Amino acid sequence: MLNIALFGPPGAGKGTQSKRLIEKYNLTYISTGDILRDEIAAGTVLGMKAKSVIEKGGLASDEIIVQIIEQKIKKNPYANGFLFDGFPRTIVQAYILEGMLFKMNTTLTCMLSLEVPKDELIKRLRERGKVSGRKDDNEEVIQNRLREYDKKTIPVAEFYKDKNIYFGIDGMGSLDDVFVKLDAAVQKSLEDRWVNLILFGYPGAGKGTQAKLLTERYNLHYISTGKILRHEIKNNTDIGRLAKPYMEKGAIVPDEYAIKLIERKMAENYKANGFIFKGFPRTMVQAYILDGMLHKMGSTITSVYEIEIPATTAVKRLIARSKTDMRRPYDMDIETIIARLEEYETRTAKAKAFYDKKHLLHKINGQGTEEEVLERLGAKIDKVIRQAR
């Protein structure tokens, strides 16, 4: 999902450029100013609450802003993304937006700030007032709005600069010139986004094989909790000794062990294009944990894939693997194999449902050669990435 906040003082040209960005990227437009004016014109409760404040050039309360944005989002549950015009205007609103987008399993892609000299802004707003007849475009209100912007809104820029998603854009020049600069900033921010994938499937479904192939194709970093834990056990580390009894049974290792290892791997490979997670999350709780870890790093899960094979096929593959150098301790006993399949069906089902509700889960036929499965996965992933970008 592509989410853009268009920033800039009154008269910077946000409304005009918003229309162009919306058309190019198929976004849903959320202009708090426009929505509030519509509410006022319709005489709604929210409109009447905001009317006196807006006509004086002040900012509507956060409570009112949140309500109108939530209403707009609810009306567009399958949007390709959102363009926010006039929001966030304060640090508090920046945190509010973070929470709203996190609830939708997404983040703000970029903050684009149109920068225009103050004398030019006043000139533009005066001219607009003559044409539009807007009460908030008279001289007294213009000065008050610019003071409000300087006082409350400029600090928001620092918030997004710290997240490395702030782009200052020269707002002077023709409409086409300004749009070219805005579009270049959007493209740059998309290039910098992580692609994060999760692979689900029965033990023996081929997740490890496909994860390695996808890693090469998309330049991602592969995080397999099983592989990491086996490395810890082999090196007899503190975590390895604690995890060993669980690994030998093919059971889920306590979350605190996995969290430390995953965070370490992500920090070591932050320059990758993103991550493929296999073996984590396996439970509903772990799904929440992974969302939290990614959100902490300014990212989210891009999409989730379940490689589907019959349970009988999984058993046959694991028995066959037990006779090779690739065998695992939990491949050697048929009862353990069956217990692992049953655990996947019960505990991991909730994690899958969690992502399915977010419209992130895709089912892939895992039958056939490695190349055939890879092509099915690749075709779906390519489509998802194009939509995300």
C-alpha cells in the first residue's frame, strides 16, 4: 500500500498537486480541509463543532480530525493507498496517523513537503480569496494560518526526517515542474521500501527450498528461525542450549529466544531489500510480535504465502528426507512427524487467519517440481509488489 502525506503551508499548491498524484498512483484522497468544509456545509455535528475554529484560521481538534479520517478509511477498505492533504499538522497527529496505519498493517511511505517563500504564499492566498470567496482567505486569517503553520506544523517535519521519509520539494515553478519533483521523490521512497514475505506450509512443503530461491530472485534476506537455532545449538551458545530440547522434539521454541535472534539478523542485514520469514511466526502471538518488530523499524509485512500440499505428501517427503544428509532429529520418528503436522494445523491456523483478515494471505499449489512452484510463487509476488509500489 502506498501512503503519502502532502505537507506545506496554506497556498503551497497541495490541492492541485494532490489531484495529479492521486491519478497517477490510484490513491484515495483524504483532505481534512475539504471534508470539514463539506461537513460544515451539510450542517453535521462534526461540522458545527469545527466551524468557528476553521473560520478563524485555527486547527480543528484532533478528536474531530480522527473521526473524519476514520470515516473516510472505512468507506475505502480496499484502497490502493491514501494521500493525506492537511494531515498530520502536529506531532500528536503524526503519532495518531502512525497508529491508524499500523492498525491497517501499513505505514506512511513518504512525507512530501512543498516549500514556498512566505511572500509568494500571501500573494497566492489573496488571489485565491478573490476567486473562491473562502472566508479563510482574507488578510487577517491568512496571517493567522501562516503563524499556526510555523508554530505547530513545522516540527512535524523533524518527526519524519528522523524516519528518513521526509522530502522537501521546491514548490516554485510551473505545475508540471513541481509535479516532476514530487513524483521523483515518491519513486525514491518506493525504491527504499522493504519487501517482507512470510512462507507458511506443512513441514516438508518445501518452504526452505523456495525461500532460498526467492532470496536470490528478489535480493531479500532469508530468516529461518530453525536454521538460526540449529546454528546456536551447534555452537553451544546460551540460547542454543536452552532451545535444544524443543528443537529435538520439533516443538515451538519459546518466543523470547526467537525474538532476540530475529532482531539480531534484521539489524545485521538492514541494507537488504527486505526479508523472507520461514518458521516464524507460527502462532497468533508471534504474528503480533513480528508486526511489532517490523513497525519498530518502519516497515510491515508485504504479503504471506501458504505452500499447500496434502498431509500424506508431507509425511512421505519427511520420511524420504530422514534417509539423507539433510535429515533433522524430528524427521526420524513417524509419531513426531504426525505431531508436527497436527501442531501446524492447530496453532499456525490462527496466525494464517490473522493475515487472511488483512487480505495478505495467498495460497500456492506446492505440488510439482521446485521450478514449477517457484514460478507460481514468483507470479503472485510480482503482482503484489507492483501493487505495493
